[in-house]
Amino acid sequence: MRDLVGHPDFLLRKKIEARFSDKYPEKWIPLYTMVTFSEIPYSTALKEGKKQEQIMDKVMAIVGIKDKWDSSEVEQLILQMLS
């Protein structure tokens, strides 16, 4: 983990997650927040975290994600995958 935190892809991933969470707090609670600052059972948080990880893997695989990470296209894709 320590080696990842400075990697540009890791930072972009966290930026996308934070932006989406800020915009849709009822749909996306970061895993760290679920575990540390909520009463959500750990097993539930872990399950949701795995789902979020799969979604973010797909988002990060989008061609040109570095240029369109904050686009409506990406936002709609995440919303669709959450449904």
C-alpha cells in the first residue's frame, strides 16, 4: 500500500472515488469511511468495498480516463454499474 499512494493511477482512482462520493454520498461511501466512521458491519463494508473496487477497475480501464475522469460519461457509467 505504501508504494501505491504516490502512484499517479492510485491518486487518480482516489480522486474519482472522492468526487463521486461527494456528489452521491447516498450511493458511494468509501471503504475506509465505512469501516472507520460508521456503524456498518465490517462484513457489509467489505462486500461493498469489493463491489466498488470492481467498478473502479472498470473505470480505470477506460481509454483516456486521465483526461475525462470528471466527465458525465464516467459519472453515468459508475451510476449504471451501481444499479
